[in-house]
Amino acid sequence: MHTSTSARTAPAVATSDRFRWRVVDIVVAAVLGVAIGLIFWGWNTVGGLWFAAMDGLTPGLGGIAVGIWLLGGVVGGLVIRKPGAALLVELVAAIVSALIGNVWGISTIFSGLAQGLGAELIFLAFLYLRFTLPVAMLAGVGAGVGAWVLEFFWGSSPNILKTLEFNLLYLGTLVVSGAVLAGVVGWLLVRGLAASGALSRFAAGRERRREV
């Protein structure tokens, strides 16, 4: 059977359109990044104290408080659903947090890069086609692993200098925190935004309307 050139290229064109960034995507990514950056700034005190308290009990346990700082990649990926969205939103949020002021300074931006890349790789693994709760949780785990890798090799006191027990416990708590505080919380946050109508121009908003 003869297939026309237009018919053969239609799927490729559709895929290209789906991955092409629109102006609204860029604007919303920036808005999400700023909003989540403000959440980071607020969590810098609460999460920082929680981290210190947990680490004081058992070194490495502080990772359980990190998940909120991983929200950007999860939310960005779930809302915009385009290549680079998770990385961009987490990075913008980290820049906002650094500019407002925190104890980590410029290193916050490097953390944002590593965490955003970790989440981005999860969405890439699913070819930017699945945005369910399990995928959101995996994206949070990916962001946590990204944070762990960066801190293992980089910083004034990299974790490579610490014990195997510390690093395994820290990785485990980052995984749990990423899955719950970034993955589940991020997924619920996006569901809430979609229900409010704020995401009407995005697939996440249209999906929510179909469920109601």
C-alpha cells in the first residue's frame, strides 16, 4: 500500500510540536521558578533546623529534610512536560533562593543544576509521556540522587571524605525525602493548581478537568 509523504511525516511533526516550547511555557516556567524559589527561601530556616536536628541524632539522617528543596524539578516537569522544564524550574528556583540570601550562597545554584538534572533524567526516561504519581515520586528520587552525587564530590567538605555508613544513610534518606516531600507533595501541588484552573493551557489542567 502506498503511503503519502505527509502521512509518514505527521507523527514526527506532532512530536516536534509537542516538544516545542511556547511563550506561555517559558513564562510559566519562570513564574514557577520564582514561586518555588520563595518556598525554598522559607524552607531554608525550617528545613535547615530540621536537617541539623536529624543529623545531630545520627549523621546522614538530615537528608530526610531535603525533599522540599527538590520540588522545582518535579513541579516543572509535571506542569510543562517539555524537555528541559524540570531542570529550568529547579535552576530558576535555586537562583531566586541564592539572590534573596541564604547561608549556602552561590553553591545553591550548583545544587539546583544537579537536582534539576536528576529529575529531568527521570522524565526523559519516560520520553516525556508519563506524568503519574509514581513518575513524580521517581523524579523526586532522581533529584535526591543528583544532590547526593554533587555533595559526594563537591563542597568545602565533600562527602567522599566521610564514612560509607554516613553516605549510605544519607542517600537512603534523600531517596525517601525526594519521593515524599518532592514527589508526592509536588504531584499534589500540581493537582491543586490544575483544579483551580491555573493550568488551563497545559495538559495537566486539561487532564484534571476530564477527571471531574
